[in-house]
Amino acid sequence: MNEIVKAENKHLEELGRLFNLYRIFYQEEDDLEKASKYISSRFNDGDSMIFVAEKGDTKLAGFVQLYPSFCSVSAVPILILYDLFVDHSQRSKGIGRLLMNAARDFAKENGYGRLELSTAKDNRIGQSLYESLGYELDQEFLHYSLNVD
């Protein structure tokens, strides 16, 4: 049985492994050191909130990472649900849904106005999950990005 808990120091090694797999899913190079350093920094610096699915052993089944932000128009704090990943061997067991619900509950309990996320256009499985949980596709705004490096 999977239990969703807020990440702790003891999860960092496994989080690094999962975060590396997540990056590979999005066509980034396999780089466990880079992934582990990044996820550990976010955790240790308090930049994000991370929830994990514990399987009862030392392996984690998945994680969700949330970044705090603000919505100026609504004048409320919001959370950006930037990363959701379930280990390939643990998919189709409802873990993604559990992680998403933990993110929603955390947002509600901590006074955030809403959760926002974006996903790849071809991530049909993710889109289906998000829509089944009440997330709505934004029909009003376009999302732009500028690489500055």
C-alpha cells in the first residue's frame, strides 16, 4: 500500500533517482548527479514542497513537486504543480491520483487560491488524470517561454 507523505531527508536519494527518470521522460539526458543535486537543493533550500508515495520499503513509487507563487490579478498565493512522476513499474495503480489529491489538500489547508500546472501536448494520460480531478484546460491565456541562457 502506498502512503503519501511530505518528503524528508531520508527520501532524497530515491527522489534523485525518480527525478532523473522524470527528466528522461521529458527527453533530457540521463544525469543522476544533476537530478539529485537539483531536487536536493529545492528540498534543502525550502524552494518547493515535495510529496512522495512510499511503498513501505526504501523505494518510492512517485512524487509531486509544488512551487509557491502568486496571482496578481486575484491577489492570492498559488501553487505551481510543476513535477508529477510515477515510477514506470508503479503506474496504473492510482498513485498519480493520490499525489495530485495530496497536492490539492495541501493547497487548501495552507491558504493557496489555486493549483496550476502545464503538461506536454502529447501527454494524454496526464491530461486525462488532470481533467478527471477537475482541472480545466485554460482557453483564455497562452503560455510563452523564453530561454535566457
